[in-house]
Amino acid sequence: QGRRGSSTAIPRRSSQIHPAMSLVDFSVAPSVSVDLASQQVETAKRAGRKGDEAAALRSLAKAQLISGAHLDALQSATTALALCRETSDRAGEAGALQLAAAVQLARGLGEEGLYAAREAVKIYKDLKDRLNEAATLYTVAEVRIMAQDFKEAQASAQEGLDIAKSLGNKRGEALLLSTLSAARLGAGAKEEALVAKEALDACQGLPSGEAGAVEDKAIDALIAVHAARKSLDEAMDAVKPVRDRHQSAGNKSLEAATTVKLAKIHAMQDEFSSAVMVAKQAVSLAQDAGDKPCEAAARGQLARAHLAGLGNDELEQAQKFATEAAAIYRELADRSSEAAVLEVAINAVVAKEDYEEGIRIGTEALERFKF
């Protein structure tokens, strides 16, 4: 069913099922800002301390990757790699290779990062650094998922998972289980992909301050499996107790994040009024928690729910909430997420046949984003 006055029908089901998901950081070490890391690089360079410069460049690459400045991050990782090789810093070399692979994955160019990730695995094996070996196997698995090489993806994820379990690293275990689920789903093994439930269970062993992104990934993996199995009611049944647990604990940030996922499930079930209502609840919870990233995610989901509805009023709301989400992401310097919600805004204005506005938004975005 198309919209009134439009020759283009907009799909009612949101396409939110992706076999390869975002690369959540394996480490819980805090990252520094781009500005601070840049200052550290310059300080080390002026002092002629190449080892410190390489370490600062790796911190800078990580900060740039998080902010979505992918080309800058790749340049920083590449410079760090050269310095580490010059100073025979094998651990630093592996870290720079791992960062380069993660950047290429974020750019959608996983194949270009595969060699770097495999080389990092070899170095970590030589150094007997089991934790970073598992972390890099996680990167390899995600890269292979992107390339639809699900056999190697499963093998790498399983190898990393075995290491994480042997180390008692619950964060790594949850991430690798989520990735293993995605790899199995990509290979068509829907029932075996239900290890995503184990990933979600593993998140319960994490401190609340570490759970957010890892739990998000596990829930997304579980939703994807249930969508493929046509059993989204089971996904809803799995996520609601998680939301209720966070509510009971008084953790509004995590409650808001899981509420966003419930809104996503409603949208995937074509329950658009419920999707809008639940997404609004998530916005309110995130605002109460003062959690800007979660508020942006909630507004983005609210925009997607409105986009899937019918009528110009819904499209106006979709554009409004997508624009608001984009503004928050811009404030947070999260360019990847900003670009994603601007796509929703463009889809909304195009569906209204306001092509000039769509071109304006798209042109401005292209001028600002260099991935």
C-alpha cells in the first residue's frame, strides 16, 4: 500500500536484520578524546620518544574510530604500525594491526583489514597474550561475516570463545557468542544460532557499567535469529525480563537501552503504534538518566517506527525525530550513527516527494562525512 500522492511504496517492514553487527570494543579500558590523544602524540613526537608516540597514536586511532573519523583513524594506526616496527615493539605492532583491521571493518572494507587481523593473531600467539588473541579472533570473525565466509567466521569465533571461557572473561564470552550466532545464522543454521541466548545470559555476569554495548550486541543477535526463525514473540519474551531486571535495579540507562530493543521488535512485527509508544518510553527513560547516546538511539528508533507508518503526518514525525537524533550524535561526535539516522530523515522527505530537501540533507552529509 503506497502513500497518498506518492508513486513509490515504502516497505512497511523495517530492514533491521544484519548478519554482521558493530564491533564492540573487547577491552573495557577507557578511551581518551581525540583532542587529548592528539596532544599526547605531539608531546611524544617533540620529545623524540618513538615508543610513546606509537602508543599515543594507537590511542588516537581508537578515539577517531569511536567518533567515526575512519580515514583519520586508519592513518593514525598505519603511522603507529610503522613506528612499532621501527622500534621492534611486537605488542604495539599487533595492537596497531588490530586497530587497522577494526577501522576497515567499520568502513565496510573487511577484506582489506583481514590480513592485518590475521597478522595480529599470529603475533599475539607468539607473545602468548591470550586475551588479545581472543580479541583479534573476534575481529577476524566479524570480518569474515562481512565477506559472507561463514565457515571461517565460525571457526575464528569458536577459537576466540574457547580462549575467553578459559580466561573467565565474561565480556569476551558474550561478544564471541553473539558473533558466533551471527556466523551460524549466516550459514543457515538457525537453531544453532540460538547461542545468542547464551550471549545474553553471559551479560548478567558483567558489572552494570560494562554491560551496555555488549548486551546491545547480544540482543541484536538474538532478534536477528528469531526474525529468521519467524519467532519474534520469543525474542520479546527474552528481552522483557532483561528490561524488567534493569528497572528493578533502578538502572534507567540500561532500562532505556533494552526498551529501544523492544520498540525495534514491535516494528519488525508490523506493530507500529506499539513501536512508537515504546520508543517514546525509551526516550523519556534516557532523558531521565541523562544518557545522551541512548536518547539518540531511542529517537532514531522512534523515527524508524514513524517512517514505517502511513501518511504525511507520520513522515513529518520521522523526519523530526531523525533530525533530533542526528543533532545529538553530532554533539557526541558519533559520525557513523549520525549518518545512519540522517538516512532515515532522507527517506522520510523523499517519501513525501520533497526531493529538494532530500538532496539538501544528503549533500550536506556528504560534505561532512569522510569515512
